Amino acid sequence: MAAEEARAGSGEDGEDVENTMDKREMDNQELLRACMRNDTEEAMRLLEKGADPCFEDDRQWSPLIWAASHGNEVLTRFLLQKGAADVYRYDESQGQVRKKKHSPLHWAAFKGHVKVLWLLMAPPHSLSHHEKDAIGNTALHQAAAGGSLECTKCLMAQGVDVFARNDRGHTPFALCTMPEVQELLNKAMSQTACKATGKQFSSTVLRYLCSSSLDLFCESAVTQMHVYEDPESEEKEKPVTWCTEVKNIVQEAEHQLDRAMHLNQLDTITAALAAAEGKPVDCQLVHKCGLRKAKLESEIQLTEAMQVQVVEKLEEFNETHQALSQAIDNAEMKQADADRVEAAKALRRKLLSEASLIRALEGLQKTTVGHITMVEELTSAARGDGANEELLAKATRLIAKLKSEREVQHRIAETAPLCEISSWKEAGAKENLPPWSQETTQFEDFHLAYKSVVETADKDEIDRELMQSAVTQLQAMELLLIEKKQAEEEMKLKAGKKKGKKK
């Protein structure tokens, strides 16, 4: 029994292993199908799940070959991180090795995917462009056959034997049908010696294409490196080969750009950028200098727009405000000096406040509470924004004038019923007289307060007709007040005489 249980257990374990292997095989097959249809998301999911990045079918098509064939940079990068390129790197120091029928490099070259070529040839993967496929084609053969000028240039810059023949005796030139690629290959085949050293080219002394001049040199006369593809690149992935002359030109141009950035002067930066134009200098350095140039130009534009510190006429405001706003927007976009931009914004607020206040001062004036409050608020805002003192003083005088006019209007309206009578004797028959007119003391107090209001209004230079109406009222009030006092005195005398007779 124990033996049977052992055999049963062993059988179950074997089935688990077999099931696991079947599942892994299914994932590998799914991975290959996903790569074949260029389904990046599904392929990455399966790789994360544990699918084999080096899995291949009976034709030796692997995920990396499919990614290279499609020019899928994202998936190529991911596969390289998973070690998918390891099976295409051969160490022949240990003896003869069995090589694959083809490689990702061949397919990327044939399909014209130059950026995938960069990734495959870059360290640490460093797939060799000299490797041959099953019928003896190098990557250069495939690039020529596919008609890709960029891939052909890229491979030739790594050093090539342009006379290399495949198993059928064909050179890259023989497989090429694209005129521009034929022209480049024919030029390389026609040049028999290094342009710099005069050393004869051969199958061991390879031709290196200068990425800039497109002249041919031997290995000792060139410098190879990786550069940024564009200003947004995070890594230096683009391989370039420069002859000594081009290298010196680039170094000098970059030195001028660095110096110009350090000096931070518009003329120097402009001259350095002009000198670098058309040369294969560091694109990120050129971009930084371009941004700095734009920043300095925007600051100059901002300074010019800020020359107008005061707007005296509304006709001038719109043009000034528009120019200043455009300069501010441009300066912010170009990341100009923050303090200078803030100063320009403060000036814009000031000019806007002044324009709003000027518009209010030049408009129709009213003595309503709402209108006076509006002018006061505009004046307060303009003062807070540092508006010019002359304008603020003008606004302050207007506010005082409007308030005085309102107060005078109020006094005139309140006093009008009283001034309709020509003598105090008529007061007894007159209705709707102001309550303060009945008591002499109150009458005097109102009269004195009215006089004070008119004196202030005179200083505030209120409307002349309104002032004349108030003065006329005050004169009439004064006569009525005198008459009222006289009448009261006469009444007191009469009352006193009556008391004397009774005694």
C-alpha cells in the first residue's frame, strides 16, 4: 500500500510538472503570436507573467525578431531588458558556435528601422553588424536590399567591408535597387584609401563613413560616440562617427555655445548659434542656447513694453495694454526673469487701474450713492496699484465735489418748502414746513450747518448754478430767521406788558 501511495503521489507530482510546462509553453506561443501581430501591451503582459523572451518557432522567429521587423521601439527596449538579445551574441573564443539563421539586426536593417538598429548595436547588447545570416548576408546587405539610406549610413559608420559577398556571391551594391543607396555604396567602393591617412582599405581595413561629411576613413582616423537624437531625448542613443576635421569643428562650435551660455549675452548667443548652424553639434546644447536666446529677447521686449509708465489718454491705453500683455505672455512662455515679469504685471495692473479711473473721471458724473461709491472704489484700487499721484488727486477732488453737491442738493430740497414763503408771517398758513424751522434754536443750528456745507462746497468747486441756488436759499433763510426772531421778541414784549397791567 505504501508503495502504491508513493507511486500515486509521484504520478500526481509528475502531472503538476507537466501541466506547468504545458502552461509555460502556451504562454510562450501566445507571446510569439502577440509579437507577430505587434501587440505591445499583450506581449509585455506575457513577459511580465514569465514567458520566455528568447522563445522561437521552428523557423527561428523570436519575439525580438518580430519587434525589430515591426520597428517597435517600446517592445524592443523591453525585450532587451529581459535579455532577449543574449542568444544573438556569439563568443567564438571558445571554439566554433552554432549561429542563428537570422538576427533582429538583419530584419531591422531590411525594414529600414534605424532606431531599432541603434538599440540593438548599443552597449551592453552590442549585436555585431558583421554577423551573417543563413545565406551569408550582413546587416549591410539587408539594408541595401531593403533600400534604406539611413540604415545604410548607420551601418557604414560602424565600419564595413563594402565588397563582402554573401553565399551567392552578391555584394550589398548588387542587392540594391534604390538610386540614393546605390550612389553611397558606389562612392564607398570607388574610394580605395582613407581620406585622412591614405591607408588602403581591405577586408580587414574597414571603411568608416563620417556621419557628417559622408567621406570614408579608416578606424584610426575617426571618433565614434553616441549623441542625443533630439532635445527631448533622455539618453544618448544615436551612434555617430566623425572624422577628425568634423570632430574639431563640432568641439569648437560647442565651446562657443558653452561660453555664450556662461556670458548670458544676447549678441554672443546669437553669434554662437549662427556659427553652429548646419553643424552636427549637441542638439540639446543648441536647444538650451535657443531657449536662452528667446528668454533674453523676451526680456528686452518686456523692457521696451514697460517704457510707458503712465497713460494720460484713454486712446493710448488699448495699444499700450496689448503690447505689455503680449510681452508678458511671451516672457512667461520663454521663462524670463521672474522678478522682471512680476514688475511688468504690476505695471499692467497699475495702467489698467489708471485707465479705469480715467474712464470714470471723464464719464457722466452723478451724485448718487452708487456712482460716488464706484469712483471711490476705483480710486482706492488705483492707489493700491501705485497709480500716479496727479490722477489720484484729481479723483479725490471729484469725489469731494460729488459729495458736496449731493449734500447741497439734499439741503436745497429740505429747505425748499420754507423758501416758498416771502415773510415769516406766512408761515402759519404754510403746511409741510421743515420741523427744524419751528424752533428758533434748531432753525439757527440748521442754518449754520447749511452755511458750513456751502463753504465746503465752494472749496470743492461744485456746479456754479447749484452753488448760486444754495446761496440764494441761505440769504432767504437768514431773512426769515431774523424776521422770526423779531416776531418772537415782539411777542415777549407784549406778554410782559400784559403781566404789568395785571399787577
